[in-house]
Amino acid sequence: MVFCFQRLFLFGVAPIAALVLFVPMGLAQDIQRQVPGGVGEVMWSFAPLVREASPAVVNIETNSLRTGRLNGFLSPFDDNRLRQSDALGSGVIVSVDGIVVTNAHVIAGADEIEVILTNNDRYFARVLYEDERTDIAFLKLEANGAQFPVLSIGNSDTLQIGDFVLAIGNPFGIGQSTSMGIVSALNRTDLDVIDTGSFIQTDAAINPGNSGGALINIKGELVGINSAILGRSSAGIGLAIPSNFVRSTLTALQASDGKLVRPWMSIAGRSLDRQTAAALGMRDLSGVLIESIFPGSPAESLGLAEGDVIVGVDGEEIENFDELKFAFANKFVGDQLALTVLTRGDAQEVVLDLIAPPETPARNATQLFGRHPLEGVTVVNVNPAVIEENGLNNVSKGVMIEEVPANSVAARLRSFRAGDVIISMQRTPIDLVDDILELTQQRTRRWEFELIREGRLISVRTTF
């Protein structure tokens, strides 16, 4: 079904308009143009949808308190003063008691969050849940039992390319604004915007400040959370998190008393390319090649192995590894995931039980002391829970740097960052924190490390 609008303006007469609603494209061209039957047809507008939805779309202001000077002069009177920086974004109220969904990047690093409604009422908010990997966050308004307007969550799976949508938010902090467009594409997963996500693409104007705002359909339902744009300003490519992901996350969050844990994937793999598909005798490039499986995981117990190709999830084909990651992210501990797997060309259906990522080996958080380049850092053993929490790529073991204090030797050397995974030290493989404790007892000035940083292998050589 489509909307077909045509308008004709004549000199000396009132505008003439023809409006055909819900008419198949093939028939719309055959319908005779005619004068509108009344004022209502001339005044057809999205205004009622916006009027109904906009009270539930809020502005978000965040304050971050940082130590530093208030001006450029070296003065004992302004060193160590608190400097306040503000950021602006949008959000959507999804429960009458004041739960607000927004983007994780809108509130990242905030010490104080304030939510402003369309009637200019202001409320402080606390973070219920924040996930940088999927760029979603939920806030709770501190409102002492107040009731709030809510935007109902629609079914994003029913969206089709070409459907009308409206984007409501706070672009550039100028105040609530609405733009109209269509759904330009669905299931966008290969844009390197966030680690795990499957976006709705729209040409509705989305600009900085719209992040966390509402994408609604022509029923006035929330179908997406506006999250990103390609380029520095709106260029007709805006991206929104699907509403079904918002709903499932909110449901799981409420059921788990705010302690939401994503299921353990336990599979490392990559999207099929032409060369790999040809080697496997496959004509279709859709699917995920399994490169490794964590020992003792549910995937291993099902008999999955390196070289198998996952081509479907819950009866739907998957195109690439990003879609597989999103399928896991859209499920929760205790759920099941049906996988269609090709083993040496033969298809089989398996059902994977989803469990929390295990804490094996134990983290053993340890701050390192002594005369060596890692002096002052805190390290932990890598385990599946650490991998999932920190979004570590191309990592299965090693020791992760959890914290690098500003006054430490490691910070002054500028060679190590929080999130780095040490896999080799002094040309010796590193599996556990105990391995590092032993090697740091060496009396030497030359140190060598191999790290995995943001999925890439890097080498560090330093003299200390």
C-alpha cells in the first residue's frame, strides 16, 4: 500500500489537490484527478501524530565534572577547580513511571543527567542500564511517583523499505523538531558504527542532538531510536536502533531487577568472502565461517566445529558475522537460538542453549608494583565474561589491563591503555596474571610486549 500525493496550483483560483490513500501503485495511476471533497482532504497532515507522540520525547542534558584550570593562566587559585561541560541529546519515555530510553553515547561519562519534558518540567535521572556495544541506555526519572506520557513501542519487524517515518528529537540543542522521510534500508550491520547492532536506515533529517530521539511510523508508534548519521551532518543517511531490540532489552531489564547479562556467544568467526565460499564449494556468499569455538561451551557440546558455516538463525538467513552477533545480543540468558549449520555441505539444525559468559579462569584483579613499565596498572585474567563486558575482539586468552592510573609509570610511558590485552611479555606467552607477576621480577632495562588493542596485534618495546 502506498500514499500518492499530487497538487496542482492555478493562477487566480484556489489550490486544487488530489489525495489517494492506501491505493496499490498500479491502480493509483488510473484514478481520475478530482477536486478535494472538503477542507479535511486539503488539510491532511502528520500534525496529529506529532502532537500525540512529542510529549514522550524528551531533551537530555548531561554534566561532566572534571578537574583542571578555568583559564589558560598558571595560577594557584584556579588549579584543581571543577570545570563543567554540557552535552545535549534526546530520549523517549517508554513507561508511565518514568523509564527513558536513549543512546549510551548520549550519557557516556556523565556525572549528572537532567531530562527536560516538552512542558519544560525538569527531572534528574539515574542510569538503570548502559551498553556501549549496542549503544543503548535506560534512565529512571527521579520523580516521586509522578506519571508521564508514554510512546508505545511498535513492531519494527513489520517495517518495509519505502514506509513513511518521522524523526522527533532535539537537533543541535535548538529545541524539539520533527522531520519526515522514508525507511531507506533495513538490517544495516556493516557500517562500523557500533560493535553490535542492526540499524534501520532513513532519509528523515537526523542531526547531532537527535541521538536517542524517536523514529515513529504513521500509526504514531515508536519503531526506532535515532542513533547515528553518516558524515558530519545530515546527508540523507540516518540510522536507528530497531524498536524490537529496545522492547526485548527493557523486558529483560525489568525481569532481572536491572542486572541484565547478554548471552555468551562462545564462537569466533568471520563473514564469508568469495575465496572462502569457493573453497567450500558454496555459490552463496551469505553466512559465517566458524574459526574457533571456546572449549567446554554449549556450541562445542552440540558438535559444532571449525570450518562449519552458520547460514541461518531462527529460520532466517543471515548475511554476515555482524548479523550473527546481533542475533545473540537480541536474546537473553535462558533463551535458545536455532542455528542452521552447513557441515561439509550438509545442512543441519541445532538448538543452542544460551548461558551467561563464565568467569573461568577467575579475574584475579591485581595492581602491579615494582620497577618495570607496567608499574601501577591493574590487570585481570581474560575470561569469557571479561571478553563480553569489554567487547574484546580477536581475544581468547591473555591478561587485560583494566586501569592505568594517571600518575603511574605506565601512564608516563604512554605505551599502555585500559583494554589492552597482553599476550606476550619478554617473548614469553602470557595466559594468567601470575605469568606477569613472575616476569616482572626480572632485573632488566629492556622490555618487550605483544598486545591486542581494538582487535589488532601491536608490539611495544621500551627501555626502563
